[in-house]
Amino acid sequence: MGRFMAALSVAAFLTTSVAIAVAAQANGPAVIADIDAYWAGQFAAAGQPYSSPEVVAVEQSIETGCGTFVPAIVAGYCPLDGTIYYSAPAARDLSATNGDFAWVTILAHEWGHHAQSRFLLGGPPTRESELQADCLAGAYANDAAARDLIDTGQLTEAVAIAAQSGDASWLPEDAPGAHGSGPERASAFSRGYVSGIGGCDLGTG
């Protein structure tokens, strides 16, 4: 449970084309394929082996390699079984209240954790690793923008939402589950968007 609580992602940073946005409402098969293809290409370019994560929609509590995942947790990555778990009810609610872009970004953030694991940058989640995952979500957005899937207005909205998604001011920086302040998260995402994966210190060379 602790691993998933630390991986909890409630921010939204990007939106996509109509085709991908519609797919997101149906548990995101096109979104999943697109983010996975992006990471497969990044690993290939770095000369590193890549394996896709499993992506599991959760309607009721289930046991995983990292403990119990419950629908109250929006999403989390378990490095022990290489799986992204997400709450199907939360996905529906976020799409309805925040737009489908919120859901795309949550998946991109969790995929960032999968990339960290594949590049042997695993270990207990930290504020730094969460901010790096935000940066990696921005790097995916950079690639999506290059393919005309997102526009400037959508990114402006995304960064504004990111700024509202940080930790409470009283939460210690080294507390379990810390993700960084709103400005830090917005900055991390923006760094990935502006600089691509090279700005995220992932070790891709």
C-alpha cells in the first residue's frame, strides 16, 4: 500500500487529439499504445532493452506485487510486477471533471516510473523521483506536441493544473508520498516539455 500511496498522481498536465481523448474515455487503449511506443523508441535510441508494463484497470481492491491496490488510489506503478494499476472509477471521474487530458498525464507520469525502473533507477519513491516522473510526463508531451497532438493553449492549462497539484505546505520534503510543491511539479513538467527526455536526468545518454 505504501508504494502505491507514494506513487499517487492527482495532477493533470496535457491533453491530446480528439482521437486519443475519445480513447481515454474507454480506458485508453490508444493512449496506452502511444505512450508505450514513445518509451520503446527512447529505449531503442539509448541502446537499452525495453519491456512494456502491464496496465490494469481496477474496479475493486486487488492484491499486487506491491500490496493491496484500492480504487481510492488514483494510479500507481508497482516495480515488483512491472504493472501500472489505476482506479477505473477515478479515471471516469477525472475525465468528467478535469477532461481526458488529466487521465493521459496520470498514465504518462506512471510510465515515467516504469522507465525509471527499467533504467535501474528504482528504489523507494522520493520527492526527487516523483518530480523526475513529472519531467518525463513533460517529455512525452514534447513528443506529442511535435506530432501535433497537443497545442499551446492545452499546455498552458496543463501547467496551471500542475501548479495546483503539489503537496500541502506543511508536508516535509522527505515525507513518504511527497511529490513536490505545485510550482516544483509545474516546473518539472515544463522542463521535460521544453528539453525533452534529455532534461530529466534519466541516464539515457
